Amino acid sequence: MLEFDDKFFATFGFTVLNILTLFLILRKFLFKPVINHMEARTAKIQEAIDSAEETKKMIEEMKQEYETKLKEAKDEGRKIIEEYRTMANKEYESAIANAKKDASTLIEEARLELENEKRQILTDIKSEVSELVIAASEKVIKKNMDTDANKKLIEEFINSDVA
């Protein structure tokens, strides 16, 4: 078996003491700064992740707000277009009604003017006919002929003057 002597225990004791001393020194000067640095880095990473999530949430809210405003703008645009379309149809109908009214007025005025001209023409014709009858009567009376001769004379007069 193995024999342990005093030298072994002394060496073993010094080794354990050296390891403990080294551990305490490393813990004090190396592990604590490294752990503090690692915790600080972890905190920075967590802060960056939290900031990124907050930014993502804010971007999502802005996106929803943008989509809502875009939808409202589109709806308002459609509403405005529909209002203008309605107004245009009303203007069109009004213009058509005014045009029909104006056309009716012009037609009525033209009809009245034609009736007046017709009356004037009839009056002129009656006047001419009466003048012709008077002239024919004067010729008949001047010649004082028989009835057949008078008829023949009137027919000749009408044919010569009227034609």
C-alpha cells in the first residue's frame, strides 16, 4: 500500500494552501472583474433586446396608425369622389333641364314668329287679292261687257298679272 509520510502531508498541505491562496487571489482580482464585465455585458445585451422590442412595438403601433390613417384617407377620398360625382350628375341634370327649357322657349318663340309671319302673309295676300279684285272690277266696269266676256277678261287678267 501507499505510505504517507510527513513530507507528503507537508507538500499536500502547502499545495492545498497554494491552491486556496491562488483561488482567493484569482477570485479577488480575476473572477470578480470578469464576472462584473460579463454581468455588465449581459445587462447591455438585455437593454439592447428590450430597446429593440420597444422599437419593434413602437414601429408596429406606427404601422397600424399609418394603415388606419391610410384607410381613412382612402375612405375620405372615395367619399369626396362620390360627392363630386353626385354634384356633377346634378349639374348635368340641371344643364339638360335648362337646355330643354331653352329649346322649348326657342321653339315656342319660333312657332309664334311663324304664326305672326303667316298672319302677315295672309294679310298681305288678302290685300293683294283685294287689290286684284278691285283692279279686275275696274276693268270689267270700264269695258262693260257681257258676263262671259267679263269672266274671260278676269281669267286673262289673273293669268297675266299673277303669273
